[in-house]
Amino acid sequence: MLKEEETKEPTEKRKRLDIFVEWHNIGNSSKRLKHIASIMCDILKNVEFDTVVGIATSGIPLATMISDEMDKELSIYIPKKHVHDEGKKITGIISHNFSNIEHKNIVIIDDVMTTGSTIKEAIKYLREIANPKMVVVMIDKSGID
């Protein structure tokens, strides 16, 4: 391990450095995704819920595998950053092609939480129509509890 004087970077500056996740190395392998989903299922094994809500885009494959493995319904949340509607106030939406989550206990799944803004947006929206029980992400870069 390098000492601070060897790196010539103060400890404070190193703490602010970000990490890079090469999603392609995970996302191009259903086997790797399945292993990550299994870990998430283990985290969720004592949580009572009806529906898995995947955050578009990269939370969807994980949510799909979790819903299959745990025999739960599947729904998809599309954050406002993916919704384009010229001239209208944009909010995130639940895809109508999947399970209705109204008044259901849900868990929220995403791949990476960087600033936490998408998760916060999703929780705020989903609390209006459902009962979020837990959020599980593959990597939390934000440190939000």
C-alpha cells in the first residue's frame, strides 16, 4: 500500500475520486447478471413484498431475474431523465406494460447509484402509489443510507 507522501495526493483528494464500473463486462453476460441477482435475492429473502420494480435501464435485467427467482411480479420505473415530452413537466413513470403496483409492497432495484438523484426521484414517485420496502443496488457510489 502506498503512503500518502508516495502518492503526492492528500487523503482528502483521494476520497473524492470516483470509481468507474465497466457495465459492459457485467451486462453482456447473463451468467454474471444471474449471480448478482442471486446475491440481491439473498439480501431480500426476509423482506415481505409483492413486486420488484426495476429502474430503467440497467436495473431492468436484474429486477427481471429477481422477480423470476423469487416468484414475484415485475414492474419497471422509467426515470424522468429517460422521458422526453416537449413542453410538458416531466416526471418519471411506471411502464403500463408490466405489473400494476398500486397499493402493493415493492422493492426497488437498480445497478449503480451515483448521486442518488434517480433513486430519490423513484422513491418519491413510488411512495404516492405503492409501499416501497427496500432499495437494492449493485454499487452505491453515493454513500446514502
